[in-house]
Amino acid sequence: MRSLTRKQTAILLILIVLGSGAGLFWYFESNRTQFRFEAVYPEGDTRKVILALVTPRDANLTISFENDTSLMYRIDAELYDPGSDSVRFEHDRVNVHSLHLYCEGRQQRIAIVLGIAAKYDITIFKGENLNTTVRYGNGAVLNETWFVAYQTGVLRIAVDEHDGLTTHGSMLIGGGVPESIDGPLYLMLDIDLPDGYGGRLSTYGIPISFIERQGWGFYGNGVFATAATVERPRVTIGLACTSILARLID
């Protein structure tokens, strides 16, 4: 897959919220192709969670939220070839809940389900040829937390209005990508804003087409927003990639 220029590179910076971590490690026998990692919050513990996916490749990756205040995470991974591919999971609980999924070779599928008890910061680091879908709903907490994606492939981001979000928050997509990190070749953006949220989308001259657009006006220079002046919007979206297909609903 070809490298993108800095102008074409896209970074996901989504401010969302979650938990914390200490020391737990999983290793696997070489002939396995399917893995599950799962944990609930200890009673009274709602520390922030930092989740990092390191070098996933050729995978269908989904990240979603479940209306469950006890669930911390449930991760299912499936490999193409157990002889050359692997995953390794670490959970560090020292200050926050720090989760790392280290990927070697190729992964066929990675499905991550998170709970709604606390804040989550999520990073996809050096992902290659991923088909990624991130969906916020089911009471997911949005309150100035991060989702950062350094990856090539397809990236879809969805915010569901009807499922409800637990707090008002902010979203930022775009900007500040290191020269050495590739971004999505193609971005599918699906935003249905919850009540009380505002939005602003800047395309930076990248071609954009719409499946649907309601309540988002065009204000020139590649800017789409829910109002002519969006003061301190709870959701701010800035994009830079080769092409954008969007559904924007306010």
C-alpha cells in the first residue's frame, strides 16, 4: 500500500472517556487461531482505561460500546495463520488501566467491546491495511478523551444519537500526524449528533461526498458546521485524507 504525503495523512483524535490499569499478561500456544481477553471493573474502581493496539495488519477491526457499567473490556481476536501470526495482551494496573494488544503478522479479525463505567483513551499505532469501524453509542462516555488512529486502509467513525451518550463531550479528528505515520486512504464518517452537541467539519480541500446531510451548513473553505458560529463545540471534526464519504445528521 503506497505511502501518503503529510497533506493526505489523517489522524483520528477523538476525545472520549475512560479508566485505568496494573500487571497482567497473556501468552499463547502457537497452534491457536482464536483468542478472547475479558475483564470487569473491580467494585468501586472506575479509573481511566488506556487501550493501545500495536501494529495490527490486514484485519477487520471494530470498536464499540456496550451498555454495561461492570464491563471493562472484551477483546476477540482471530488469526489467519497461527504459524506466522500472533497476538499478545498486557494489562497494567499501576496508575490507570493500561491495556496493550501487540500484533505480529496478520490478524483476520479484532473485535473490541468496551463498557460505559469510565473514560477510555484509544490508540491504533502503525496499523496497516485495516478495515476499521469505531462506533460510539449505548451510553458511551464522551468527555475530553482521545481516540487516535495511525493506520492505512479504511476508517469509519459513527456516533449514534439514539443510543444515548452519558455526558456531553468533544470530538476532534485530524491534525498533527507525524511524517512517518500513514493515515487512512479513505474515510467514512457517520455522525448523528446527540442532543446538546454542536459540530464543525473541516476538509482541508480533500474531496468529500455525502450520503446524507441534515442540519450541517456549508460555510466555505471546506467547512461544514451545525451553526455559522460554533463556540467551543462539544464535537469538533477536522479531516485530512485522500477521500471522504460522510453522513452528517444534527
